[in-house]
Amino acid sequence: MHVTITETFRSGDHVAIETVYSGHIHGAPKPFAVPTTTILELKDGQITSDRDYYSLTTLLAQSGLPLTWTPPAS
């Protein structure tokens, strides 16, 4: 897996980080590269909340996996 930061923005106690998340899921026929956004909320300089947003549908389609795919149980 690889994460490339493409843009960042901070306003007060909120930080937005745009990235491209890429890699190859074990067993998938193709690699993927999807845009993601992470929203951080801060309090006293510490992260209090971390939310990540991306399209699982796009990730699976790029990987050549069916939309019903789930990781195998370990």
C-alpha cells in the first residue's frame, strides 16, 4: 500500500488531507489507485477524531474484484 498526499488544508481545529491511496490487494488481478480524504479534528494540538473517505466501489472495480468481495477471514 502507498499513500501520496496531494493537498492539505487547516482551518482552526480542523484539518483536511487529500491523498491517493494505491496498492494491490492480495489475490486481486489488478492494482488500484483511488482518491481519499481524511478529516482530522484537533483539541489542544492533539487529534481527537480521524475520519477517512473513499469509494470502495471504485477501489474494487479498479482491482478487478466483484462489488460483493470481502477480505478472507484470518
